[in-house]
Amino acid sequence: MLEPNGFYCVSTIQKSPRIQGSWCHAAMSGVMSNNSTMEVQDLPSETTSTSLPPNIIQTILTLMPMRDAFRTSILSHNWRNQCLNIPKLMFDDAVFQGPSCKNGSMRWKLLYIVYPILLLHQGPILEFSLCISQLISCCEIDQIILHLSRIASLKKLTLCIESGDDHKLLPAFFNLQKLTVLKLQKCVFQPPVTFKGFSRLVRLSFNNVSITAEVFLRFISNCPKLKDFTLIGDEKHLMGRWNSDFVELFECLPLVERLCMSWYPIKCFATGVMPHKLPTSLVHMKYLHLKGLFFARAIDLRSTLLLVTSSPNIETIILEMQYDQYAALTPTAMNLIDQQDYSYVVLHHLRLISITNFDNMKTGMDFVKLILAKSPMLKIVDIMIDKRVAIHGEVKMLKELLQYPRASTRAEIRVQRP
């Protein structure tokens, strides 16, 4: 049935032979380019044999980029049928490189490429990803999520809205109870009151997802297996008042191994009197990635020190700094490290620390000095100096770094400009 806006409602499309044929042809041609003949006629006869077992074909198709996997449908009816059983459906820009997609709108791509592939799919879908440039919120995404919610097999889901308004997730989205990996970008996360979280979730990435503090904490507290957590956001997306602190956050993340956070979420959890160390160490934490830090702000330096010194088994630290040559160093931050006792800290497993947009501010230098002194197994200190740092400032920085005591005799300090 054609709706007034000129698009089909997916729930009204029946899998009739006529629709299957036309839509399958559209989907296949959409992801195949003019040179997709693959020169089958030039291949040896044994190469074009259709006697491969279905499980072998499935393995081959799963390991290929989705666009290339669908191009194998020209080999035989057997390969074409197996294309309709691929368990991993990854829709990115590469899928839509065919000539028929060149002038198609985003909604056209969803309707004539994504829809038919989903509707004609015959096996379980284990992984689904929709990350296309200029992807905007639209009703077609709702229909895709509704279709996926009826599939009990889905384990990994990625949805990245690139521009325009955030996409409000349907209540049906929260029925995907077998999810182990969830990545969302520019979505509105408002679960129904009956939602109890995703109990199997291991990896979660929220990039500019609109959510309140209450909903967020209730959600992650009901994801007991979470090990990989990313929270990127700003004041627009992390809505309302955030009165929770790092202690409460990590009570909900007892098994976290990989953590990535941007500056605003860090600020949200750095409330009240920040402890010198978390009451329960993050013993599973191996990878820490913090973005948008500025060590002239005491809150940024305190938060970083808290997370690093509370992670005794940390292996990798990635810090993306901000640089503001006109910002004043706060008195609190100036001597923060000097005034604290870190004699108990030993980072036995730290191998790599990487810092970008680094300057010669005292707080940043003190932090590197502390890391060098407390990391006996450290191998690489990778520092990318901000391009706005003057040459004489860089020379002074290098002289100081070379004089700092190192717990690891193998630690290599690599300093470079962009």
C-alpha cells in the first residue's frame, strides 16, 4: 500500500513472488556496480562450481564486506539464495555505491535497498548496522526497528543518525532482549516504565544520545555484564540535573574493562566532594579513553587522577586534550598533584599512554611525571604537541621530560607535532 508521502509501509508489504522478484532485483542492482560481472566466464570451471556446502558459503559471505557479498549473487541461484541468509547486515556508505543509488535520496535507499533485503531475509539476523552519511531521523527507521524487534536472534545493533533531529526510539526497540552490543548515535532513549534493561549487554556506546540521569543510571544498573562502555555527549543530550558521582556510576559498572568518556559526562559525574580514590578499585579496567580534557580546570585533572589511580590493572591510557592559550590555570589545579599523596599508587600493567593536543602547562607536565614514576612496565609515552605551542615552549618541555625519573627503564617518550 502506497502512503500519502509516496513511501510504502513495510507492514503492509506482502512477500508475493512478484514483489520478491522486483524488490530483490532492486536490492541486488542497488549494491552492484556496472563492473559487477566479476568475469565469471573467465574463471576455471572448478572455481564456479556450485557444489560448496551452504555453511561454507555462509562463512565466506560473512567475512566479506556486505556489498561484495551481494555481488556474489550472480554466480548461481545457490549463491543468490545464500545472500538472503547472511547473518550480518551492515549498511554503510560502501553498500550504496552502485549507479542506481547515485542520485537516490536517503529515504529512497532505505525503501528500495534496506527494506527488501530485510523482508526477503530467510535466516537469523545476528548483527545489524545502519551507519550512512547524512542519515536523518525518519519513519522508515521506525519500520526497520519494528521488523528487527520481531527477530529473536539479534545480538548486535548499531544505529547512527548523522544529522538533523535525534531519532526517538520506538517502544518495540526495548524488546531486543538478546542484545550483547548496542551502539547508538543521536537517538532519544526513553524506555517504557516496564523496561528492565538488557541483561546480556556487554558493550554499550552512547554518542550524543538524549537521556536523563535517572533513566541512564537505572538502565546501566540493569546491564550487569557490561564491560565496554562509551558515553559521549553534551548539555543538550544529557538532560536535566545530574547529581550522581563517580562512586555511584561505577557501582553500576563493576565489570567494566574499557571506558571512553567525553568532557561533559565527566563533568556531570564530578559532583560534590570527589574522593581521592574510589572505595572499590576498578580491577577489571584495562583501557581508558578520555576526550576534551583541559588540565587548567581542576575538575578535569581530579577526575583523570581518580580514574587512573583507581585502576591498578590499567594497560592503556588515551587522553585527548583541549588547548586554550588564553585560559588561566586555576589555583586549585596548579599544585593539585604536589599536594596529594600518591605513594600507594603503582601501575604495574600500564604499557602505553597517548596524549594529543598537549601543551607545556604545569598540570599536564606534573601528570606525565606522575605516570612515569608509577609505571614500571611502561613502554611508550606518545605525546602530540598542539600546533599552537611555540617552539621555545616545546624545547623547554622536552628538557623537562627527559629529566623526569622513570620507573621503567624501557619507557620511550615520543614527542611530535601534528
